[in-house]
Amino acid sequence: MKNDLDLFRSIADELMKAEQEEAVLKPEAPENLFKRLNIELSDEALSDDEFGPILRDVVLNTPRTATRKFFNQLFGGRNSKASLGDLLAVLLNNSMYTYKVGGPMIGIEKELLNRSAELLGYPANADGTIAPGGSMTNLMAMLMARDKAQEEARTAGLYGARLSMYTSKESHYSIPKNAAFMGIGRDQVRYVDSDDKGRIRMDHLAELIEADRAAGFQPFLVIGTAGTTVMGAFDPMAEIAEICAKEKLWFHVDGAYCGSVIFSAKHRSLIAGAEKADSFSYNAHKMLGTPLSCSLILVKDRSWLHRSFSNDADYLYQTDGDDYNPGKTSLQCGRRNDALKFWTLWKSAGTKGLAEIVDRQFELANYALDYVTSNPDYRVYSFKDSLGICFNYKDVPADLLCNSLYEEGELMVGYGQFQGNEFVRLVSVNAGNDKSDIDRFFTQMEAFAHKLNVNHST
């Protein structure tokens, strides 16, 4: 083990040095990269002298999501305390279904969930679990909503059911997939129109619910989004909660992207009313910079976790009772310890430190927004209080600009579409960045765009 730890330290040191020298790797065609790297599996074992250089090559040729030039996804950066927790979780290799094999890690997970519920404003009987991604937490919320609407679905299935659910056109792509998985069907997902900022339109939501009831459907769920994927918009949670209470529908808040605003006194108002939701999820691996993946789902009434996900297994649940055996409130059985890395971050930084991380990201986003709105060379599609800064520069096509930046190893930034417009989408969630990194982004992007324009015109 010592030799492997020494190898890890050596490769990690080399990676961090390489990140400083070459923040973005020029991509290779998959067939070339896979051929150049020795990734083929063989019958014979390798010596450590052979294995080490091969592993080094694989690591050093992998996209570098922790650098200050990575703006491409809704995650980025590297927090050392969180990374430490993740490395220790791998060494410990606990599974999080019973206290018997999880020990203090079960308490750590419960503490994360309980404190998150308090920050959201949930009552004492709330509960939750940790899942590998926002798609999974959305699925869990949708299953609980289904089971509340038709309790026989857990035993007799959904034969003949006409359940209908509602979400914004700007919501996450996991929702129709999950509707197919859980037997509702993609065609029973109703997409509600959004306003000019990408927020769900309440008048259209009410119209769709009324039309479905008249057509013999059973509405059962509304999903609001805290931070839409492209525009970073926040749906009006209090208004959604009001219509869900009136119509007796389950209300879930998909806060995978920006639900971490619960930590910030300055920005928590963006989700005002979310405390009235039946379930709420957020990803600590996005705004908070915890290593992938760490998604939390909170449920106002803990009984629904047990009703939808509990199943007896005498060979597994043999000690300690349901409160300390979280396998009974999870969709999974074997489940890696994703709690420790978030706990090491939260424990070391404190709740105030996590609030500072959240506030800094909004500060960087607004700094970038101020830059593009004050520059006549930019056409801006964004607004305050969004972590996605969407713009076009000098009419250079967004797809051409972003793909060319990537292909030349300059920057990693993506593009998106909204209401017929395509634009560059700069995401400010990299927790390690500061204003100088935003300045550097625009300087480098503008210089590259000028060169691209000259070459493209000739």
C-alpha cells in the first residue's frame, strides 16, 4: 500500500504542476488518444515500474476541471479539505446502508442532512439521504410524489394510471427520463412556458393543471427549479407552493445547481417559499466545490422516505434500528460514502465559510455581467442573481467560438440556447476563482475571437 500511496503523491504533484503550466489540454480525437495511451487490458500482470508510467500518462491526459480556466460545466475547482475527505472515504471503503459497517460515517451523514434541513427551514421531522447526482434525487422525489398520489403503485403497479406532472421548459433533462423509468411516461410530463428570464409562468401552469383535470388526468407533482441549467433562473417558489397546496400536489424543488443558496443570508431570498416544498435537493459538488458526486435530497415528512424506499432484508438489517440504518431510506443498497468529503469541507470552513463560497460566486457572476453589459461589443442575455453569464461577442457564432477555444486548448467554456438565441454561457461556480480570473477569461477570449474572425473572414 505504501508504494501505491507514494505513486499517488508523485502523480498528484505532477498533475498540479501541469495544471499551472497548461490549464486546458488540447483535445485529441478519441481514436487517436485511446490508441496512444496504453489503456488495453491484458492477461498478464504488470510490474510497478511498468504500471506507474502508464497511470501517469492517463492522468496527465485527462481534462482539467480544477483549473482557473475551466468554465464549462456547473462544477469546477478543487477544495483541499473536501478532497481530503474523499480520499479518506476511499481508503475506509464503508458502505452507507447500516451503522454496523458505517459507524461514525452514519452520524456524519445525518448531521449534514439535519443541518441542511434547518437551513432550509424544514420542521424537526424532516429527513433525507445522499445520492449520486441530481438525476437520482429528482427520481426519488418523483417516486415519493407518485406513491402519495397512488399508494397502490408500490404494490400493484401503475396499470391504467393517467398521472400528469408539471415542470418548466427550462428544467433538467433528467425529468422526462425519470418519468419513463417510473412508469408515468414521458408524454405525461407537461412543460410549462417560461418568462423572458427562464422562470416558470404561473398562469400557464394553472391552465395546464385545469386542462388535465378536465381531460381525466390526475395531476400529482410540480417541480420548480432553483437555477435552471442554461439561464440560471430561479422559479417563484412561494407561488408554486401556493398552487400545489390548493391543488393538493407534491412540490419538489430541484436545486441541484443553485440550491446551495440556503447557506447564504444574502441570497437565500432567491428561493423564498422553498421551505413549503415537500422535497428539496441540492448538489454540494456544484456551488460548494465538493468533489463529484454529492447530492442531497431533503423531505419535509420523513415517513415518505420509508414508504417509498424501505424494504426488509434480514441478511442486512440486523442491528441498531431504522434511524441508524439509512439503507432503508435510500434507492440504493451498496452506497459509497459521499458524506465525509462534504463534512470535512463544512467542518473546516463552518457554515459561514460555505456562505462566503456561495456569495463569492454571485459576486464573480455580477462582476462578469457588469463587464459585458458595459461593453458595446457584447450582446447580453443574462440578468442579476444568475451564475450563468450568457452573451455573444462581436457576432462571432457561439458554437464556433467555444469549440475553437476548446480545440486550441485556450479555455473551456460552453454555449447554450434560450428562446431561439444561441450564446456563450460562462459559469462562475469554480470556487477557486477570483476577479482576476474573470478578467483573464475575457482578455483571452476576445483576443482569440479577433484572431478567429480574421482567419474566418480570409
